[in-house]
Amino acid sequence: MGLKPATNPDVDASTIELNIDGKTVTAKDGVSLYDVISSTGKIIPAMCYHYTFDPFGSCGMCLVMQEGKKAPVRSCTAKATAGMVIRTEGDDLFQARKKAVEKHLSVHPLDCPVCDADGHCELQDMAFQHGVTNLANAKQKFIPEDTRSLVLDFNMNRCIACAECINVCKDVLMIDALQFMKKGGFNQVVAKGDLPLACEFCGDCLAVCPVGAITNKFSKYLYKPWQMKKTTTTCNYCGDGCQMYVETKDTEVIRVTSPLSWKNKWGDRADTAKGHGGLCVKGRFGFEYIDSPTRLKRPLVRKGNQLVEVPWLEAMHAAVDRFADIRKKHGPDAIAGLITARCTNEELYLFQKLMRVAFRTNNLDSSARYGHMNFVQASKLALGIGRTTNDWEDLTKAKAVLVIGSNLTETNPLTSVRIKEAIRVYKAQVMVFDSAVTNLGKLGSHPFLIKPGTEGLVIDGLVKATVDLDLVDEESVKKHPQAFAALKSAVGSISLEQVAAKTGLTAEQFKEAASIFAESPRSIILCAEGIVRRPNGYQNVLKLVDLAWITGKLGRPGCGVNTVTEEPNEQGAVDMGVAPEFLPGLASFDDQTMRDKLAKAWDATLPTVGSGAHLTEILNRCRSGHIRALYVVGENPLATLPASMEVRAALDRLELLVVQDPFLTETGQMAHIVLPATTSAEKDGTFTNLEGRVLRVRQGMDAIGESVPDWQILTALANGMGCQWEYDSANDIQSEIMKLLPGYYNLGQPKKLTPNADHYLSNGYTASAAGRYKTARSESARPFTLLMGQLLYHSGKLSTLAPGLMKIAPNTGRIRMNAADMERLGLQDGAMVKLTSDRGSLQIGVQVDQSVAPQTCFFPEHFNEPPVKDLMSVHVDAITGVPSFKRTGVTIEKV
Amino acid sequence: MTVQTLTRKFLHAALFYEIWDAMKVMFKHMFHKPITFQYPREQRTIPDTHRGALGLLRYDDGRERCVGCDLCEAACPSRCIKVISAEDPDRPLQRYATEFYIDITKCVFCGYCVEACPVNALAMTKMYEFSTHDKRTLLFDKKRLYDIGERHLDDAKKYLYAHNQEKNLEESREYRYYFPQSVVKPTQTTPKHLS
């Protein structure tokens, strides 16, 4: 039974009138009666209903009386029609609902004392509300618990067959990992095919289960809901910025829950366009790093050859003295700083202020440099914005989505749920260009498997096809005839057939994709790691802007060029000016008005224009001895960058390496001073997510050991260096940022920015456009392409410290290959091969992976054992300085 | 002052009335059982419903009754109970309390925790002597509570019967909860009334 609520934004559903409890109510035609009743504020109990999916109608609680019918009707599966007369209250309905509760309870085990859902159970609430005290014919199911899954236990004795888990999995998340199966005389929820559950493990089934039938293996029996302190905070894993509830007991994190829950089941279906409230596997089950025993508890100082625990005062004095000493001897530019984008906005702001005011240097960078900077700089240049232009709602309601170089389901699972909703509810055409068989490619209408490294060529092809087929938007193009002429001549030499041959597609496919993109009323481009983390990322983003411009999509509502970020606050890092080329508020470093404003506010002189170094330059200068002290906050360049960057040599030459991190990382082990910082669960602040929304991070528990929030360490360090900073809380820093960047927080809502490319198109566009379309792909002589990328179950190196996630996705130490390739090379699963790139070779096992395309192999970037990353060559972008090192040509030989 | 009252006063004085009056009380008490008794040598008989120290109980086979459901903690008005539970490593699917604390200095002996307990693992005993030189010893941990339960098992059971919490030994386990079985190995046989 499917009742599609009226969610098509293009068609206005007609309005109908019906009578509910004597009041006339207007509603949209075609929606469920239950939705109409709940929109009036009346709440009828319903255990199988949730607004995120279509009503299922199994619990029999939502009974109402309809005039003209003898028996009560189930309001959720009944369609609201004009002229209905409905009664929702009355003793007869109460008794009927009570009967339904009794029916469920009579086969329920009543093991509430040991059940984790005790106190957070809809069946319990219903039994209490309806006064069920004795059951006439109680019987038990005695179904053994299914404990085969890695994260969830299924206790089907407690199941009330509401099918919320199955519906949310199938309809909302489009994973479809659960099903009903008749087993032992009962309808049971089992994983597809009654196998051990193997899915994305997002745990949304757990969240919507109104009873304790699905339980969380990570916190089973450890808690009762009323024992825990619940803190609303923002997830620390990817740029989606999901809101979640961290539930703690003293100094332990017990579990993480989501706003998606059976508890808030009433809502407008159209609101899910802004997010359905669920979490992914990382957010829900990856919390164990917070109270991990490997956390640093006290500061460490290198004495002789090893790191020794010392009191805070001693460590801070040592750090301040040595920084001051180096600044005195070698000048401020001998100091540099790196910070991770997992820090809050306040800390990022404070960090750049510390570097620029206390250390008086502009050598600073954040992990946004690993890719996001390509997008920011291109978007800033072309559109004057520097962040994505569309929010989740735009993504959901798009008619055509061009996903290029992004395995969205793995990197940003909740953004991919938006695309899934676009496919499912709003019937969007999704074109996926990727060199892997991605999950979105399987779901989307137009999957295109391209050869690795041809993402840039694909854009060339799309632009060419648009020009050839004359799909250009006359109005946009007429405004800048010179620019369009330049673009036309730039793509003139491109042959669509050649591009098609190089990318592994056909010219027709390019034409089809270009026409879908150009002709849709709302078209969105989404580019990610395949563009921004690869060579020529900056140019490729500009080419995407060209595509959007000539098709007239720039500035039109619901259209735009977007990216996703890997770390939670990469956008915030750029916005806060943690880059040598930017000041807070994305002002250019040489912007004189902003420099004056900041100099006045900070009461200091800023480093001179033209000074400063970004990540790769900092490492180069470390190696050459120009930089003698490096302050690393949460970053781990040693484990991230390949050996060819010679990070170890660079760090070895340093006179002082101060690492501030919750864990002792590889970089930390080389440090002279290690300062224990807290994780985001132990501090206040804000993150800026990929939409530009500023989201609160709240302290859920006391800091572990003697660790201290980063902003406190930064403040202490600055005061040691002679500044007078008086920040008592993250709020104090926030109010300073608010004064400098009015409207940045904007109550957590992203400011609607209209991209305007006029300046860019009329100034110097003609000169740059010609060079952009000439990028010839450097053909590697090696037959295979080795790609490194993210797994769904991990994020950076942080998630490898969560034991639960390591259990789900351990480091297999093998490269993943296509089954056909393995067969061709005569390789069995687990066989050893010799992997050779231009940078060296290593022996490694292989494993089969269906999502890897032929001629490619894949290794997750989260693991360094064996050191596959060292096979990579680094290509540093000339304009943005982004190092790209995720793809290389390799040969694979059997050993 | 009238003649009558004068006469009474004179007679009282002459006949030492007050002394006889006092003697009357004294002789009356010579022939009746003393009301006070010599505590600690003599102890009062305490009713079964008396609310004394809390103890944790085991089943007859020695298994801990407590399933770590934390309802006692939720019911406690003075917040003196703390339960930490986990899955029993030896018996999958069985929840138990790894730690159990009662701060008896905070306890108001209301007996709500006993009432809340779904498996009758908690009971009150007739023990009321807690005097100690060190107040810290009054934070009863799990071991201490089981010790109390073992030492005062009879009293604890009488308490439960007196408060209508437990019928008798045979029935007690059957009318209580039956917990779902593990997929690895069955830990309980199906009880008679359910099979």
C-alpha cells in the first residue's frame, strides 16, 4: 500500500476539505488521512508510522471512525478524500486501540528489565496509556536471538512487525538490506536472504525500532535510557554536519542516537528534503575513539630519546620558551603551523590569530589544502563565493544532478541520501561519472563508468557537446559575448569522438548527458575527490563553472556547482582564514580594508603581504631549514602524505616540533612536545558544514585525563608569547568572530548567496579559457591505475581509532581488484602480487571487489599498513598548491 | 480557704500521703514485667515487615538474581543506588550488574527499590546496626550486599513474603520473567507453564 504524499514541487496538488472532530480541515489531495489529522495537532497513536516513508499499516493503532462505515478504519493507509467526516476520539476507539495493544503484548516476551529499550519503548508507552494490566492468552515465541551481524542484534521475540526498519531501509536509504521472512511460524525481520547482515550499517533501523527488537551491539545491556546524559552535538567525521545525540554516563560514551527516531515520527514529508535526521555508520557506531584508552592523558616532552610525561606547566613553559627563542634567533618566518579541519571554527580562528599575531608569521595551513582549497579558490575567483551554492534542499529537489568524480555514498553518506531522495521522490535524473562502480551509479538513471583520471576530459566533452548541440542559454551567453567566443574557440579544437574514446564513453552519451543537464529546470553539479583531489582540480572546477554558465544555470535558484568535504570543518577552516592566502571571512590576504580592520581589532600588525607558505611549501622550507619550528594541531602529515614528499626528512630537520592531538600520532611520535587535546565531544564550539550551515558542537562530558580543549591551549600559548587574550569560553571567541564577520553564524542557517560571474567573465576570462581546455591526459605506460580513496566505514585516520569501526572494516592489507582482472591475471582471492609504480614497488595481497572498475585497483587511504601510499607520486597544483596523490599508474605481477 | 481543704491538707501531712502514693507506683511496678530491656545484651523481636539494611539475593542454584535493570536506581528517592550493567560474558544474552553500590548513609529505608525490582533480587533485612568508625565503609558494594543477603537470607525472604512480593520458592521463578535464549547455547530450559 503506497500513498505518495504530495511532494512534487512543480505541481500544486488540489486542496480538499474534510471534517475532523467537527472541525473543517483543508488538506492537499492524495495524502494519507493520518497526515491530515496529525497536521491539525491531534496525535493518534501509531506504532508503524513514520513520516519519512509511506504508511505501512500493520500496527492497527491509528483507528478512526469514518461516517458511513461500521468498523473503525486505519487512518494511515486511508486516503484523505473530500467530504470525509472523521471522529478521532471516543471510548469505542479507545477500546479498539487497547485491543490492538493487547494483541501485540500477548506475544511479547515482557523482558523489559533486561531490554535496552526499557523506558524508551513505544509498546510500553502504549500499554501504559491504554491501561493494559493483564493478558488473557499470553504466549511466547522463543526465537533465538540473531547475533550474527557485526553491529546489530536482532531479538525477534520483541518484534511487533511494524516494518519501520524495513521501510526506512528500503524507502529512505534505498539500501534494502532487510526483509520479512516466515521462520518458525512467525514473521521475522531478517537480513536479505537470512544471511548475516551486510549493509551500510547506518543503524537507522535501530533508530526507528519502537521496541527493543533491534539492539546495538556496541552498547548492549550497558545502559538504561534514563541513566544517560544526552547532548546534542555535531558529528566529527565528515562535512555533512549531521546532528546527533551523544549519550554519556560519567566519563564513558555509551551510545550515539540520531534525531531520526520513532519518538519524533510526526512531520511533513516535504521537510525531509532538508535531511531525514539519520546518521551513518561512522556517526552512530564510531564513537568509541572518544573514551579510548589510547587517548593522551598528560603532556609529553622529549627527554633524550623518548617522550616523558610531564605536568602541563612544564610542557607549556618549554613550548613557549623554545618558540620565543626560535623567533628571536631566526625571525618569525622560521615558525609554521598546521591545523586539522576537525577543530571548531573558534579554534581555527584562534589558531590563525595565534600564528599571525603571537608568532607574527603567515606560514599556516589547514587540511582543507588536501582538496577543498581547489574548489574554494575556483569558486571565489569565478563566482565570488568560495563555498557551495546549494543546500541539501536544493540537492533533493533538483531535476538533474551531475555527480562527477565522487563516490558520495562512501564519503558523505547523508548527502548521498539527499540524492537518493531526489531519485526516489522527486524523480531526478542522476548522471554519475566515476572511475568506480559506485552505489549512486547503480541507483542513478545515467551511470557512466569512465577511465580513471579522465574526469577533466569528461567536462571538456560535456562543454563541447553543449556548444555543439547549441544547448547554450542565449540570455547568459549574450551578456558576455567575448567570453563565450573565447570559450567556443577554446573547445573548438576538441573532438568529441576523441574525448569519448579517451574516457571510455561514446559521443552519444556525452550528448545525452549534456542535453539532460542543460534542459532540466534545476540542474546541480556535484564534484568531489575525483576532481578536487586530483591534478588540475582547480581548472576542472572552473570548467564546471563554464558548463553551468553557458547552460544558464549560474544564479538560477536550485542550480549550482557544489562539492562535498571530507572533514567536518574544512569550509570553516577556509572561512576562518587558516590559509596563507586568506584572512577571516574569505578576504584575500592582501585585502587592505580587511587588514586594517583586523589590525585594529587585534591591536597588532599583520605579516606583510606576499609572505606565507602553504602546506607543501611549509614542508619544503622545513627541509631546506628555513622553517625551524612547526606547530601541528591535530594534523598528521607523516601518515597522510606519500614518502616522496619526504615529510620525515622535513620533520627531522626541525628544531622544535609541537604536536597537539588527542592521540599520539605518527607525527606526534617525532615531536619534541606533545600536548593532549580533547575531542569534539569534550568541548564547545561550532562547525561549518558543506552547505555553509554553522552548527553547534556541545560538550557532552568532562575531558579525559588532563587533556584540554584546543582553544585553551592556543590561548595559553598566545599569552605565553606576550599577548593578552582573555577568553574564558568558546563563547568569548565566538562573540569576537561575530564582531569581525557580522552575519557569519546567521543562527545556523547558511546565507543565501547568489553567484555572480559577471566580473570574472568580463575580466581576463578570455585569456585563461584557452589554456584550460588543452590539458592533455598524461598517459601512464603502466596498465593499471591505483586509486586511493575513502571507505564508507572510515574517515581520515580518526576512525581507525574506533575499535567498532575497525571491527566492521578492518585493514585487510590487500588491494581491491575487479574479478575479471583477477581472473585474467590468474589471481585467487588473497594471492600475493607485486605492485610497481614509478616510486617503487611492494608485495601485497589482492581481494575481489565488485565496485572496482576493470584496469583499476583500490586501496583505502585510511590505512598505511602496508604503505601503499608511498607508491604515489605527488602533483602540486601551480595555483592553489593542493597536493594530489591519490592516483598513480601501476603494474601488477603475480608472485 | 475552707475548712474542708484545711482538713485534707492536715490529713495528707499527718499520714505521709505522698509517700504512700509513690509507694503505690513502686509496688505496682514490682509485680509487672519491665518495659525496657538491656540492649545490646537483649534484642527486640522485629516484625517481618521491618525495613532494615538492603541485601542482594541469589537463586537457590547460586545464580545472581539481579539482572542489572536499573529500576531500583530509577525508583530511589534519595539517589543512593548506582548500578552498572553489562552482558554476562559466560552466558550470552544474560544481563547482569557488574557493579552495584548502595550508599546506606543516604538511604531513607523507604523500600521502593525492593518494590521496583522485577526479579526480587533486592530485599530488606532486619539488620539495623551500622555503627562504624569510618563512614566510608557505609558505601555498600556488590560483594557486601550479597554478603548481607546471604547472612540474612531468611529475614530477606520473610520480608518479601510479608510485602506480598514473592509467593513461595517454587513458584517464584516461574511467575517471574523468562529471558530469551541465546543463539549460541540455550541457557534456560523452557519453564513448565510456558511449554
